[in-house]
Amino acid sequence: MDPSKIEQARLAVARHAAALFWRDGVEKTSGDAIAAASGLSKRTVWRYFRSKEACVEPLFLITGLRFVEFLRAWPRDVSLEGYLRDTLGGLLKTEQELHDGVAVARLISLLKTEPALRSAYLMASAHAEDQLIEVIAARAGRDRADFDVKLCAAAAMAAMRVVDEDLCTATFTHGRHFEHHEVCDRMAAAIRAVATLPICDPVAKRSPR
């Protein structure tokens, strides 16, 4: 099968698995149930994934990569706070993207009570972090192989995980509501607190050589 079609099939399974995990819990959701909901054989599901928890990894990944691409478009003359406040609300543009965002937020809220999901979450985060290295390198005017660039990407991604877990748990476990500016400010403050390179403020344009 064409690699792109395989990835689409994996993502479709991830969406079904996420719905089942939220409705029934991870422990009570079987591989058979995921396969049946996806319209696939159990053998095919296990060919795609190493475990039932890993079935949601593509959903974590597509959401993480979407945020990295959002940061890639961050203008060099705008602060992180300004960019988030002005544009974060339009990050999820389609009905499917909104649905995926809710599904991932629900899964993140389950991480403390369903620790087996964390490996899938961290695997996806590692892939997104690799892409974030390029974004930070470009913004800082450094090579992506620089240790400081990789350290900054790792720190920023870890900060986002903490923010995501706090906000998602508060929302779906405790019924809290956050205004747009609260989410933006929490994210910006976390990244700014850990950034090991000066990337959060407007970056002066480099003069041509």
C-alpha cells in the first residue's frame, strides 16, 4: 500500500481508538473493539501498531505537528505572546481538525489515570520536537545541529506538555473553562520560562552579507 494511504489508515484507526478510550476507558477497550470500529481485521491493526495504546499515536502526532507548523509561520518581528493571542484561535480550521483537537485533549486528560497512554504521547512528542528544532534554528539564526537549538526545542516541548496536561485535566476532569487569553498567556509564559535561546521576543532581521 502507498505510504500516504497507510498513514491515513493509521490515523483513521487512531480516531476510532480515541473515541473508544474516552467512552469505555483504555483497560476495557480491546484490540478487537478497535479493529471492529475501524472496519479492519485485528491482524491488520496489529500490523500497524505495537499495542492498543499506540493506536492513538498518529492522532497525538498530527496534532503536535500542526502546532509546530503554526510556530513555523510565526513572524520574526512579533513576540510569542502577540502571535499566540492574534492567531491561536484559528489554528484548527476544519471540523475534522476541531474534532481531533478535542479528542487529543480528552486523551491528555486521561494520562494520569491511564499511564499506558503516555508512551504513545511521548513518542509523538519526540517526532514533533524534531520538527520544532528546525523552527527554533531558523528563528535564532542557528544551525539545527547546534546543541543549544536542540536543548531549546526539548525544553519548549516539555513546557508545552506540562501546559497541555494541566489545561486538559482541569477542563475535562474538573470542568474548568479557560478564556482564549488565559490559554495563550499560559503557553507563552511556559515557553518563555524555559527557552534557552532568545526566541520569544521580536528577532531583529539579519543584515545581508
